Amino acid sequence: MLVLRARGPTPDAAGAAVSAMPSPSHDLRIDVADLVDRPGDSRAIEAQLPVPEGFTFPLVEVDAPLRLDAVIESLVDGMLVRGTVHAGLTLRCARCLRPLAEGAEAEVTELFLDPDRASQDQLVDLEEGYEVVEEHLDLDALLRDALSGQTPYRPLCDEACEGLCPTCGVDLNISACTCPQDDGDPRWSPLEQLREQLPPEPGEG
């Protein structure tokens, strides 16, 4: 199970690095007109991108902007994107709901096929979202696929986290509560009373 650190202040150096980068794109498309019909040519990109619409998970929020450091290589049948997706994650502990922060990185190597240049056999296996459209690459599917495997299902602030009291909601990592202990489901009470009336099993005192 993934254990993450609590959110703290962002170092000044990191803030400076982010502010020095280009502004986020208005959408998730990358113009590759300069690489079309030029197999072997390539271009390095360092782009800040918005989080794909509706890309959310329970207890996890993907922070904008995302950063993509990659090389786009022109091929006969399309464009090959190789690089790394960087994202900040804002999470809440699954037990106590304490806010957490973690960075996520995902290596990507994805082929975007050009329908006008790829073979029919290639187009049969074409994944939705991985095609060159009007000399642009839409990175929506790439970002979703890359980050889906990097988001924890049940983030924890600590393996020993005590969680919240289910009755009063107090954080049991900080203080104890005086709520009575749960004696079990009252619907089982008649069966418990019947069990007490049965004779003891052989060997029981």
C-alpha cells in the first residue's frame, strides 16, 4: 500500500523552476505540421498542459498544470512520442482524510498513426486518441493512460494511521474519544441469546 508524505510548503527553487517554464496550453493539442512528411526528423518539447477534463479519482486530485518533457519523432506512418509526464497529486488519507501531496512521473512511448499514411492493417489496431488529426497530436489519451497507473487507490499518511472515530469523527491519531465501543450488529442479538441457552460443547468448561 502506498504511503505518502504530508503536504508542506513548496520550496522557492521549485517555484522558480515552474514560473520559468512556458504558460500552460489552452488545450491538449501539439502542432506537428513541421514534422509531417519528414521521416527521421524530430523535435524536443517541454510543455505545460491542463489536466484532461473529468480526470478525477476518489481521494486523489491531479494538480494543473501537467508537464510533458518529450521528443516527437516523425515516422513514415505517423509520429512517435517518447518522454516523461510529470504531475502533482493532492490526496487525502483513506483513513483520517489528512491532506497529502506527492509527485508522479510516468514514462511514455506512444505511436500516433497518420490515417493518410498508415497501412490498413495498422489502422485496424488503432487505439482511440492515438492518431494524427489535421497535423496535430491530441495528448488527452496519452496523459490519461500515463497517469491512471500512477494514482494510488488507497493513499495513507502512515501505515499505522488510526483513522477517524466513526461516531464522533475525531482524528484518533491526535486524541482519543469517549465514544462507547461498538458491540456489534444488534440484528444478531437474538441469535446470541439463543447461543447462550445451548448446552456447552464437550470439553468446554
